[in-house]
Amino acid sequence: MKQVKTKTIRSGRWSAETSPVPLRPYEFPDEFVFGAATSAYQIEGGIDAASGRGRSIWEPYFEKRPGSDTGEIACDHYNRMPEDVRLFKKMGLQAYRFSVAWPRVLPQGVGAVNDKGLDFYKRLVDELLAAGIEPYLTGYHWDLPQALEERGGWNSRDTARHFGDYMELLARTLGDRVKYWGTLNEPAVVLSGYTSEGLAPGRNDPKLWAPVVHNLMLAHGHGAAAIRSVNPELIVGCTVNLVPIEPANKSARHAARRLWQRDYAVFLDAMLKGEYPKIVRKEMEASGLQILPGDMELIGSGLDYLGVNWYLRLVVNRLGRVIPVPAAEITQVGWEMHAESLTSMLVAMQEEYELPPIFITENGAAIDDKIEGAWIHDTVRMKYIHDHLNALESAIARGVDVRGYFAWSALDNLEWASGFRMTFGLVHVDRKTLKRTLKDSAYWYRDMININQGSNAA
């Protein structure tokens, strides 16, 4: 497979008139929103003692890997937040999806509140609202307090209960200004931090699969219930990353379906049907996992929206092994760019589930940007976003209720264990000076929003 690189189609200042990627209105519902997304650990920095933040699972993870890029500074959003919100306004964002760092608010995961940390998110929400940008809050994006990890982490039912208490605190603090709430981000990836070593906490124990899956779903259930106990009018959802598993041929259909059910439908079925897929139930029973009375009712109590993070598809053979796609265009991460599979996946989900409204809560591409003086050209990223908006347009035409799109990411950030070399952002962040520079894609995105629903851009 070949690595796609940005081609410089023109030089100098961005111009909508000479855009190499179409700018047009899409057939979206009137309430459709355009935004961008980030996560706390990837951009905030501010993990020093002066901030009052507790340790997360990422500090010991990186300490075991000397020389790694870390979240110690990241994009320094903790100190530069007002500047960043002004940039978001300049980009014309109608909405901004961010996560709250659990250890910044509750340094031990439970107990004493760090007022400095809570104040940061109060100020962030106020800045966003003053800029005319709707805040979309996510409670957990992979940065578990280390104190809870030492007590079992997501292998413990207690962590799910503590998550509910944490979400209640956030809802009582911010529920008067934040309407849209998300519990977890990508439980499948959180799970991989326990069953493999590529993400924190890096336990690399496949036996933890069943209890961690169930405890994450319990955490969603406790979190959603806690938010609604504060204000039943708040809009509550959960975000899952979905990767369609497509068969290479007819003989691979069973393997593809099984992988989809185990890796992704496990979360969809739990939240939307109140049960796990049959193959998952068998695996959970064999592991000795105890599902207590009331667990599935709590997990399946209903979603006001489903957040979908979408980046790629996988093609497998009859043995369930991922195989390369000839001549595929891929990103820096090695992910295939194939927007058509987003349409087919959403339509298939519509046929299988009674879906709530859907937000595409993350979608983006890590590509090689072309820096030319004060300008940063990223035509491939513009085309990627345009292709995926086309895919959503097709899904909506076929009856899928999609309400919004959040580009990943607002800023070039820390791509976890991959460090700063993977550039997903609409905004370039200089690693030496931390200076922010809007890329061509940010201007294209602003102009696209203007064409579709108007903008609050300066």
C-alpha cells in the first residue's frame, strides 16, 4: 500500500476561489452541526503539581518508555485555552467536543475535588459559549486516575461506580451550561490498554477482556444515570469507534461478522439492545464473569445520541486475518482512506438497530503537511473531509439520522504512544514554540461551514 502525501496545488494565501477541493452545500438536516474535537491528555499539558492534577495512567506508562513524547506540555492548552477558543471561533466552528481529565478534577479518582481543575473547565465552557460555540463534553477519554488503576482500574466494578460519582460532580458543576454529554470515548480502545501493551496502562493480559468490557459498559450506565439524575433534560450519549470488517470474498463472511460482533457490536448491542452478542456471551460465561441482576438494564437504559468515531475499514480473509487492499491510499498511521464504507456501515447499522440520532464525533486523517513559509497546505485532508461528508450525505439520503460532524482534530496533538509525529490537526502546532497556524484545511472547513449553515467566524 502506498503512503499518500500532500501535493502542492497552489502556493501562497488560502483562497476559496482556487480551492482544489469542492466547496458546496450538502443535503443535511437543518439542525446539522459542524465542529472539531480534541481530548484532554492529548492537548492540555499542565500535569505539574502546581495545577493540582493527580497522576493518570499515562505518566507511569511513559516513565517505562524513556525518550517518548508525553503529555507533560502537549499543546499547552491548559495555559493557552482562551487563545485556542479564539482560533476555534475564527475557524467558524459551531461546536467543540472536548474531554474532561478525571485526575485533574479528582486527583485520586474519588474524594477531594481539585478546585483549580474544575475551574479550568468552567472557564473553558464560558469561553466557548461567549464565542457562540456549543460545548460537547466527554467524561472519559482514556486518562484514568492512577490511584484507581492501583485499585484494579477497569478490571474492577468499583471503577464503574466511581465513574458515576465523577459524572454527577461534572453535571452538577457544568449542567447549567453544557447540554450535550458523552460518557466514554472508544471503550474498544480503552479495552486494548488492558489486553495489549500499545496503550496505557499496558497490562497485556487477554484474560481481562471480559471483565473490562463489562465494567466499561457499567461505567457508561452509571455515568448516564448520574447525569440524568442531575437534570433529565441533558442530552446523554456514548462514543464508540467503529471499524467495519469487510469480507474479502464469500468464504470470509462468517469471519468478518464474528470479528465485528466481538470487537464492535459488543458495545452497540449492550447499549442499544440491552444484551451482548451470542458469541460474546459464550466467551464471558467461559471466563467466569458474573453479570449481576440489573446490570444489563442499567447499560441499556437508552441513548439520546450515539457518537461514532470513524477512520477506516478492514478487509479480512476466511481466517479472519486482515489483508492488504491493493493500491489503497493510506494515512501516516497506515489507515486506508475509504469513505464509501462509512455509508455502508451506517446503513447496515440502521437495518440492525433502532438507532438514536448519530453524531460523527471524530473523523480525520494524519497526513504529511506541506509547510510553505507562513502557509500550511494539506489538500489530502480537505479531500478526506469532503469525501466523508459526501458519505454522510448518502447515508442520510438512505434514512440514517445523522445530526453532526466533528473533525479530528482541532489541533495537531500528542497521538498517544505515537507521539507528535502523527499530524491530524486542522491547526498546526509548532513543536518548539507551540505557535498555532491555521492550515488550508481550517480555512476550507470554515468556508464550507459558511456555505452550509452560516458561521461565527471572525
